[in-house]
Amino acid sequence: MKIKIFFLIWFLSVLITIIYVYENPEKIDAFKKFFKDEKMLISDNKELPIIKANSFDVKLEQVLKFENGFKTSFATFDHRKDKKNIKINDLIIYFQNGTISKNNLTINKIELENFTDDFNGGIKNIFIYNEVEFAYLTMFEKECYYVSIFNLLNNKEIFKTECLSNGEINFNGAGSASLHLEESILLSIGVPGWNGIEIAKLSQDPNSFFGKIIQIKKNQLDQIISGKIKKINPKIFSSGHRNPQGLTKLDNKIFSTEHGPKGGDELNLIQEGKNFGWPISSYGIKYDFDESTSKYFKSHEDHGFEEPLFALVPSVGLSSLNNCPKIIKNFYNKPCLMALSLWGNELRQGKSLIIYLLDKKMEKVILIEKVFLGNENPLRHFITYSDNKLYEDPNGDIFVSVDGKGIFKLKFLFN
């Protein structure tokens, strides 16, 4: 008898729920929105073990926690705030899955027509000009996969590449970074394919924007913002790149970091019109699953390409690149760059800070220090100002994003 009453109550509950949802669809939409579109990031303030480097220690503190699987595409402190009084709630974080966190760390979906995260795609980069946000992201329309740039002020597409062949696409390779120059913005666009040579060849195709660093004139962006034009017409600044995820300027010189294949992560000194050799020359080797038969030449210069300033073999999965924080620059008293790294491999762990010291002409690497920050920390982005310059708090601490974990504060301790 009790069992019959239980099932009767259960049946009536289900029936009432179905009728309620049918007649009140906005209620279920709000319920789904609560769990999908308006999740909250959590302030964490979790101190971690101090990491010993060669000349200093690094104190880690997790200051923000977000869901496993979340990867940043850009993270900045609100530039309108007084940096001496900035709080963690002032962070603006864009995620690769097409969401954004701002206004007290609430996560909301960005509505973008034809946006896709197929093949490890998503929002790969954000650059900001005159307080307008532009997104570099992966798209799908009418059987065509491509990458484009969107004006997030009105969600209009202002640039798109050609279509890609479906069979070889892996948008992990479409990694990107941006850099503000005086009259233009540089944006790197990787080649989104790992297996095979056809997509890789686009790096050497002068009619393709894949595998290039492109130059976007700021006066064109002014016209986009004012509504005078609908599309930009970028030019190719440099070519022969594989997966360039770091881009910065030190004094008057431009530097980039990019993933090699199995080995061969590169630090490059970027000059307009130069070709950096992919997929013809690389100090890495082919992956076991790569079915193409050709091999990479080790020499770049023998084949008319630019040699990397430094190549890491084995690779560590280089991601972002920026100037060293002041406390590191003052210690070494030399031109200094700092990169982040992702997973690495069984031969060399990633999840590290990479410090490059350069000679005075900034044409030669004279020291490289790798600081391993722990087994669970694939490092994605530096937290920057809106123009991509490294953010340092009043204590000289910096912040980085960690895939699937959150935002970490790094304090450098010298004896």
C-alpha cells in the first residue's frame, strides 16, 4: 500500500512539473540560465607552497577559483580603476567557451552568431582599442570552418579568413596574441591543424592569413567604431608561424613565442616582412600520428628563413609572453622577457615561468631560467592592462591564469 501511494505521489509530481514547465517556459529558461549563464567565480585566497628558483623564491596564492575546464582567452583589470585600489572583483575575464566574467565575478554568455568551439575552438584572443573589445574566435557557417574578428560593441564581424578543410582541423593550433603599436595592432594567427601538411602549408601561402602575424591599422578600427566602414583590411606583417601564443614589445623590438611540433618551441625576434619557416624548417620533429612524409629542415637560414632567437628542445608548450616585472628586471639589470608554459611533455615539464635574459642589443639570449610551478598548473595568460602591458600591483606582484583552476598571484622573494 505504501509503495502504491509513493508511486502515485511521484507520478502526480512529474505530471504537475510537466504542465508547469509547458505553461511557464520562461521559468525553466531562468532555471537553466542560473546554472549555465550566470555562474559565479569564487574568491579563494589559498596560499600554496613557496617555489624555489635559482636566485629567488616564488610565493603562490590562488586568489580566484573557476570551474574545471575553463580556459581564459584574455584577462585584464578594469583600466578605469585606480590601480592602487584594485580588487579581485575588478577583473574582467574572457573565456574560450564564449563567456565573460565581470561585475562581481558573474559569468555570462557572449551572444555571437556562428560561434563554435568545435575542434578545440572558441574565443582565442581579445584586444581592446578605445575601450571597445574585439574578439578573435573560431566560426562555422554553411559547412565552412574559419576564424574571424568580431566587434563586441555591436557583435558584428569585421574580418574573416578563408574556409578550412574539415579533415585536419585542430583549433588548438589557432592560438593568438595581440600587441599595441603606436598606429596599429599586431595580431598573431596560428595554423589550426596538427595531423598532415595541407593546413600547415597555409603558413607559407601569401594569400592566406593563417600562420601569420597580421597588422591592423588603428584608423581602420576608428572607422569601424564610428560606423563608417564594416570590414577591416589587415596586412600580413610576418609569416611562417605555427602556433604563436605570445607577443610583446621590449623597447623598440617585437618578440613572439610559439609552439613547435614535437620540440622546437621558439622565441622569435619579429621583423616586418620576415618569414620564420614553418612548416619547412623547425628544430622539432614530427609527431608519431603525423602521416605526412616530409621532414623538417633544422636550419632556417639555409632555406631563406629567420632563425629563432632561442628554441626549446624538448618543448614546454610556450603560451603568453610579456616584459619581466620590475623586480626581476632590476635584479638582473638586463633586457628581460618572461613567458608562461602549458603542459609540456614527459621529457620536459611545462607549467613553468620561463625567463629570457637578452644582450644589450636584444639580438641574443644569454640566459634562460625555467621555474616549475607545480604539477597542476598549466599557465595560460598574464593578467594585463587593456593594452596588454603586464599588470603589477603596488607590491610588485603579478597575476596569471591557470587552465581549469583560476587566477594565481605570484610574489617574487629575494634574499
